[in-house]
Amino acid sequence: MDYPQKSYQLSDEEKVTQVMLYTMSALFTGDVVTKKLIRVSTWLRTPMVPQYIAVYSAHMIDMSSGSSARQMHFDELFIPFSQVISLHIRPPASDPLDYEPNEPMRKMEPVTALVGPFRFDGFVRMSSQTNLGRYLDVNKEVFTSLYDIEVTPLSLQAMKPFHVPFTVLRRDLVPFSPRKSA
């Protein structure tokens, strides 16, 4: 589908990043405009995130209609930040990881997270002295990081599972389960 000319103009300090954004009932893909200094993968954790996230050339897959997901296109769509469960850069692009792999006393704990109509199988980075339940109880950040994720749609069989290296999840809207490492 052809889209009209972009409805935004970038300043010298801005960049465009293609993202995938999840709510309780839909998946959105499209372009977001941020300052060049912002790491989009961790943007939702910063005070720079707006109350409404503008997504340009937006494609929406509405999963609330059961097995027949509806698709819609928007030149510009404003999604309330309070409804965003997860956001990541659209593969194959990615940001560098946000941690030091050789940091002592840390482990990658395998988990499953239920993100609206999607299953995320990935890893939470935590202290080697804790477990998932304690980590979730002690960690007070609104968004938590998940790494090396296999994303599987739960009700849309036409969409195949895909891999993303990193995402953030809104902890109070996501059920978590420990899982055995593969």
C-alpha cells in the first residue's frame, strides 16, 4: 500500500525508528520520531516519552476479534502511553544491549511473559541470588527488560513466530512464568 508523503519533518536532532508496539488487544507497527540521543529500546523508561506515542505510517492488527484479526492503516496514530504493554525496534534492526554481559553476580532467567495476545519466551536479567517471584516483587520499575525473545501470536496462525533481541514490558500488565531453559 502506498502512503502519502510523511506527515512529519525531522530536525537535525531527530531520527526515525521503525517499531513494534503492543497493547492488550493489538499490535502496531510504524515509525516513531525521537531525539537522536534517545535509545528507542529503552525510551519507555525515560521521562522523554510523551503521554501519547505518535506512530507514523502505522499498521494495526486488531486481535480482539478472535481468529479473524482486523487490519487497519493510518498515516498518523496517537497511542496512549498508559496502554502500551511492550515496545521494541522492528527486526532485523536493533539497539545494542543495555547491560554488561560479564557483570558478576547476575544471571539470565528464562521466562514466559503473556503480552496481550502474544507469548514472549525470553530471559530476564537478575541477581544470581534471587528468583523470578522475588525479582518481580522487589523491582519497582514500571518497565522491565526482556532479552533474546521468541514472540508467538496466540490467536493469529497466519503470523509466524519471530525473534527480537530486546524489549521492555509494562510489569503491571504482564503475567510472567518461569520456564525451563531450552
